[in-house]
Amino acid sequence: MTDVDFQHARWRKGTGSGDSGCVEVALETRLIGVRDTKDLGVGPVLAFRPSVWTSFLNGLRGDDFTPEWTDN
């Protein structure tokens, strides 16, 4: 894994996010960074290749993620 510096990235929080339990997303160089808003920019950043991030978003939009506790 290559280290990517997200220090100067422009972080965005979802419009549906409140003041807690939110994540922020940023594009930097060749990776998408995801971090916890509560960490105020000093916590860890998960980094994904754009193709992986796109697959994840498509899965969310397609309702591909079903919690184990639901009765389906």
C-alpha cells in the first residue's frame, strides 16, 4: 500500500449527515479517502481505489447490503 497524504485534501461530509456518526470523503491523487468526522481530522483514513469506491457506492444504491438482523 502506498502512503497518500490527505492533509491538504478537500473533505466533504454527506448532506444527510448530522453532527455525529458521520464520515467524510476526499479525493486525493489516485485514491478516495474516508474518515470519521468525530476525529476532527487527526484520526485514521481508509483509502480506496476509485474502482473499489464506485463498486461500494453502486452496492449501496442497489440495496446490496442487508443487515444480518433483518428477516428477509
